[in-house]
Amino acid sequence: MVKKGILFKMSMAVLSSIMIASLFTGCSSAKKESAPPAAAKSEVTVKVGAAVVPHAEILNFIKPKLKAEGINLEVVVLDDEAQLNPALQTKAIDANYFQHVSYYESVAKEKGYNFVVAAKVHVEPIGFYSQKIKSKDELKEGATIAIPNNPSNEYRSLVLLQAQGLIKIKEGIANFAATPRDIVDNPKKLKFVEVDSAQLTRALPDVDGAIINTNFILEAKIDPKTAIFREDANSPYANDLYVRKGEESRPELKKIGEVLTSPDVKKFIQDKYGVAVVPAF
């Protein structure tokens, strides 16, 4: 009887241990099942204003990469590129990508802009195009040339003509202040027409030649290889990603700058645009 009592007690103890273990296991499972799902990684939206070609195309290329980094990139294209700086000023966008330093400096003081470069991305070598001649030697005396009417690109155009030996401008001029009035030597007596940059491709039939930014050449579906002469790859006019001063350390803006200057983007630019657009990094 004593042995039976002892066996009975041992059996009950083992059974109790199993029940307790099952109870804790059940509680643990219940806790796992009732635990709330982990919060989804938050995504931040960044609006970047851009010119249509090639800027917006380059930004759209990096969208998937940024998406994987938790950044929803919205590319904002305006009918008038000149409104991209006011849009950045009023915080309608977080950054813009359409201008080089000389252009920015030519308008910043007057407009009160306080932006900084977050990334130096590409150069669009400005070129001389014509529907009437095939070489610069065919330019006749008194030929009419259309040039951009904004200060920085006007100077840039005159410097390009000077590099080709067609004119000479006086020395000591700020890099965005020269106009045809600053020409001191003009052997062929070339005449100049100042035209809004976006209208230069339309003006081509009416002049002997025009100096045009590559983005407008690409938009007009003109082959940039048809330029009679152009800037070389050492042009200082790199197109930059601009942000408001003080916001250049925002993680999402820094990431956009990093991706814009990555090897993948360099290859994309070289493969898609050839001589028309040159990586500046």
C-alpha cells in the first residue's frame, strides 16, 4: 500500500509538471499570436523641380532606387523653368535640378534666393547650330546669330564664339555680365539677336545660326551631333541639384544627391545622351 501511494504521488507530480509546462507554452503561443504586427517603415515624399530633358528623365531613372530607400520622389516639371527657383523659395518643392552656378548667381541676389548646391550632376555642352551653313567658315560678313537672352548663358555664348576666333570680348567681365556691347573685335561684323532660351530652336530658320542649350535641342528632337561646334567636356557650367541653405543635411536630400552621382547614373547618362550630356562627377 505504501508503494502504491508513493507511485500515485509520483504520477500526479509528473502530470502536474506536464500541465504546467503546457500552460506556459500555451500562454507563450497566445502572446506571439496576439502580438501586434511590426510597424511598416515610414516613407518620406520629396518634390524636386526639374527641366524636362535631361533632368526629369535622370530623376525618373533613380526613382526605383530611392523607393527602396524609403523615399518617394515626385518630379515636378513646370512650363516655365524660370519658376523653379521661386517654387523652391516658397517651399512648393524641396529641391530643384535645372541650373548651373552662373545662372543661379545671376538671379540670386536680385531675387533674394539663399540656396546651396547639394550635388553637381552633369554638363550640357552648349552648341552652335544652323540650318543654312555646314561650317563656321561659311558664315558670311554681317551674318545674324541668335544667342540666349539670360545673362549667364549670353556670356557663355560669347565666350564660345570667342574660342572659335569669331569675336573677342573685353577682359575683366564677370562671368554672367557680358553682352554684344562688350565685343571689342568682330572681323565678320556679325549681328546678334537676343532670344529667350526656350525659343532659340524655333528661331533657327530665321537666322544664320544660333547658340542653344542642349536641353532645348533634345526637347526639339534635334540631333545634338549636328552642332557645328560646341563647348568641350571641361565646361564649368555643370547642372546642379539645389536646396535651401540649412536643409542640405536632410537625410533624404543627401540620399538623392548620392544616388544622382552614382556609377549607375553616370552609365545611364553616357548611354542615353552621348555627347549631348556629360557627367560632371
